[in-house]
Amino acid sequence: MTTAVTADRTVDVDAEGFLQKPEQWTEDLAAGIARGEGIDPLTDRHWLVVRFMRERYLQNGQAPTIRTLGRESGVSTKELYQLFPKGPAKLAAKIGGIPKPHGCI
């Protein structure tokens, strides 16, 4: 585990930049992570996906897969790839302050 310094505090991240302690997440931190990944600003559709990912993770300890995202988030798989071109599940998890989903490269 390593640390990353944000504008206002230090957070614990893994080697790929995923938060290791979801309780350290804030929406301001999410916006900063998104900017670092080339997504600026986060639109309402981005937030819908990010919040869905976070909620599912906090409910059951696992991030949803891309298939679950496309079926249950209210955002189609095609739109997910438009919103998060570098990989929707992985990037939304990173922005949402949760660990990388299983199966993501």
C-alpha cells in the first residue's frame, strides 16, 4: 500500500491508484481522480455510474462487473464505454474510491 497526497489530505492507494480505504473517499477526491484520468467534468451520467458502483461495493464487498453495470445501473453498456473509454468498470471503481473489480486487467 502506498499513499497519495490530494489537495487537502493523504489517502491510501494501491500501485494502480485505487483507494484502499473506501471511507477516505469524497466527491471532491472523485472529481480529482476523474480529472487525472482525462474525464472533466463528471456529468450526472458519470455520477450515476460511480454512485452505483460504490453503493454495490458497500452493500456486498464486491464491485459490480461491466455486465451488471449495463443491466442494472440505468446506463447502457455502449454509453458506459462513451463515459469511461479506458474501461468502465475499472475506471468507475477507481473514481468511486473502491477496489478494482475482479476480472479487470
